[in-house]
Amino acid sequence: MRKEEYISLEQLLGAHNYKPLDVVLSRGAGVWVWDIDGNKYLDCLAAYSAVNQGHCHPKIMQTMIEQAKTLTLTSRAFRNDQLALLYRDLCHLTHSHKVLPMNSGAEAVETAIKTVRKWGYTVKGVPENKAEIVVCQNNFHGRTITIVSFSTDENSRKGFGPFTPGFKVIPFGDAQALESVVSSNTVGFLVEPIQGEAGVVIPPSGYLLDVKKICEKHNIVLILDEIQTGLGRTGKFLAEEHDGIEADLTLIGKALSGGFYPISAVLSNTEVMDVLQPGEHGSTFGGNPLACAVARTALKVLTEEKMIENAEKMGSYFLNQLSRIKSPIIKDVRGKGLMIGVELYPEVGGARKFCEKLQEKGLLCKETHENIIRFAPPLVINRDEIDWALERIDSVFRK
């Protein structure tokens, strides 16, 4: 089939809930992907940070093949030999006390909301059905009804009500705003260390440390959504490390499998996680042996192959070089590690046309919030590949 036939078939038979670039990919390796016509592209999105370890990492692939031949799914009605080992590995890497595995990032967020609400009722003593969770403007935590209930993106909300109550919204990056809305019914504060979908919005230095202190002062559970920022993306295993804190609940997903299989996890302290009792929460596929085996190897290659250190080094270089591009269309360049946003002036007519021009030159990226382009390649990228990308970015932005 030709590219146009694939696109037409997708348009005809698929739901129109995405607006992808018109490239039909069929193969990937490392930072590179190829379309059905054999054209080669440098991937600067990494599947929204799900393939931090690079496309089709051979060690993760081998684990998936071996485990698929042995045992794929038991449900949580029975135990399996991979789940406890994943718990051990994650707790060792993150200092967590307890782990609850799910399948998607949105499921991890929903799990955290349920768990923190129950903690509020059974431990903190909040009156039944009065628990409040504080969130931030321009957040992105997923697309379930409850999650879009506290979104400030009208496009995510319009036409989907009625919405789930129990949330307060404050500005991102303002610790005092959190202090000002806390009440006796506040049970949690859910926040991204860096807002990814909002356009790589980085809070002031020390912000997480400040909100951690506020949460401790008022006996509030701090929930960090590290589904995009975690697992090496910002140059640390978890982005919380930049401020030297540990959240009460941390949510991870995406790169937890290196892009091979859906798996997410809620990392928690014992006090919060232990409120859940048998039958109160779960998932048929959550914690399945295939996902757990894949995740264990994905974590292993991330650390053993020093991808996190590479993200810090290459991210600093990439950000520095992008900042040197002299272009009248660039308003701001910002980032941490290999999570970088380039904001364009609104007058240039949106970022998508520049993503399309970069695609023509062999570089794939995606616009967000109309005027921002994210550059977030796999963490295995090297300096020569970044220089290759910079040549093309420079040629597009200088015009």
C-alpha cells in the first residue's frame, strides 16, 4: 500500500481523536525510525518519552520474547515469579516502600486519587465524601472523566460533563498558592515536576521542596506525576531529585517498559498504600509477568548503560545549542535534561507548520499548546546525532 492509502484508511475507519503528522512509520532502532517508503527520520518525541531507551532496544526485546514463551498473564488471582522482583527493583531504585502496578499512566493517576482519598478518610479523619485534592492550572494527567474534571484545557473538557467533584486548581510554580487553598479537608497535592503537555513549563528552583514542606505541615499527601519526567528524561532517575525530595506517591509509566508493553506504577510510602484492602482496587493485566519482566530489563538498561547520565550531558548540550540559534520567530528555549521546549511567537502562525518542515528534512517532533515544539529524543542520542538535528532545526527556524 502507498502512504496515501494508509492515511485514507485510517481517516475512514479510525476515530478522529488524533491529528498526527502525515508520516507512516514501519520500523525503528535507537533514535531512528523509517517510514514505509524507507525514508529515515530522527525521532525527537520518543513516543512522548515512552521509548527513553531507544526504539526496539535489543535486551528489552529479548526479555519480551523469552517471557512471552514462558508465561504472559495470570491475573492477580494468583502470584507470579516476576511481580515481586519488579517490586524489589523499583523500591531499590526509588527508596519507595510499596508499589502498585497498573497498565497506563491515566490508570496510575486514578489509582493515586482513589488511594489518597481513602487515606484521607481512614487516616487523616476527613468527613466522608469531603476530601479535596489540589492540582495545577495547565496540568495534564490523562484523559479519563475524573482526570479531565480538573483539567483547565477547555478542549479536553468540552462536551464531556458532568464532572467529578473534589478538586481545587491553583497556578503552577507558586508554592504560596498551595498554602492559601489548604483546608482541613485537603488530602493531596497532585503536580508534575515539569509540565510537559503544557509546553515544558519549568517551575522556579526549590518549588518542589517548598510544596513538600507545606504538605508535611498540613498532613497532605504529595503526589508527583513523573510519567513523562521520570526514568531519566530530565537527567535524573526521577525529576524530584533535582530538588532533593521524595514524594509520598510517585507515578511512573511510559518508559517503564521502554515502549514494548503498557505498564505503569504507583510508588508509595507504607502509610498511604496500606489503606487499600483486597477487592478495593485492581486490574486484570496490572502486574502481569510479561509486563514485569519487560519493565525489569527496561530499568536495568536505563541504569547500566548510563542513559540517565547521557540525558543530562546531551540535554545540556542540545539546550545550549538551541539557545544560540538567532531567529526572529523564537520566543523562548527552555528545558531540563532531554526535555526541551522551543516556544515560538504567536504571530508566526503556530508551531505545526514548522514540525511539518522539520519532517521534510528528516526530523520528527510535535507541537503542543499551539506555539511550542517539544524536543525529547530517546536518551541514547549522541552528540553527532544532535548536531545532525541542529543543522535542520537551524535551517527551518532561520527562515
